[in-house]
Amino acid sequence: MTNAKPPVHIDESDYELSAIRSAGSGGQNVNKVSTAIHLRFDIHQSHLDDKYKARLLALKDSRISKEGILIIKAQSYRTQELNKEDAIKRLKDIIRSVMVEPKKRKPTRPSLNAKKKRVDSKKRVGTKKILRGKIDY
């Protein structure tokens, strides 16, 4: 089994990018230049399959609003271009995470021998603790 990431194609019409000013330290550059990127992805209006839309909406993620809009703020880099690439990469990673089919759980039970071993070890520990107690003459 390989750990290859499935390819994700997102139409540019599915998301909206806007440049905003970065927060935090950085001197005059932060105050003058809008290098941070706000990416807004409307899950309901996107061209994704319905099952992936449902999985995205079911995620417990604070970046997804009640209206079904995923908001990603990218401000790690000093240039707009790198922040755009970072925001789109993060969007693809989120979509890729819901594309992976969850494995069905196969219910199992411990064997009879495993149950016996467990009880025997518990009895051995209990006996050891009793032997550590005070001796009554």
C-alpha cells in the first residue's frame, strides 16, 4: 500500500482570494503592504462531489462557518505570492483529508486463551500483594 496523495483539482472559480494586512511584528512592511491572504471557499457552491462536500461540512473545524464557507488565512511568508500558494496548498490538504475513505471497523473479541492469561496474571499480582501484607502470628 502506498501513501501517495490523491490529486486534487480545484477550479479557480470555487475560491476567492483577497489580500489583507498581516498581523504581528514586522515593522513598516506590515503597516504598508498587504501580504497576508484570505482564502474563502464556499463548500456548497464548489464543484466537489456531494459526498466530499458532506464530509467537509461534517468536520469539526473552526475555519468552517455555519454557512459552509471555509476561511483560510495565510500570513507565514513575506510575499503575497508565497502566501497564495500556501493558502491553496492548505485548502487542497483539507480536501484531500476528506477524500480518504475511512476504514470499516471489524469488531473483534479476545480469544478464550487471552482471557485466561489475563485473569491468571491478575491473580498472580493479587497474590503477590497479599504476601506483602502483615504476618499474623
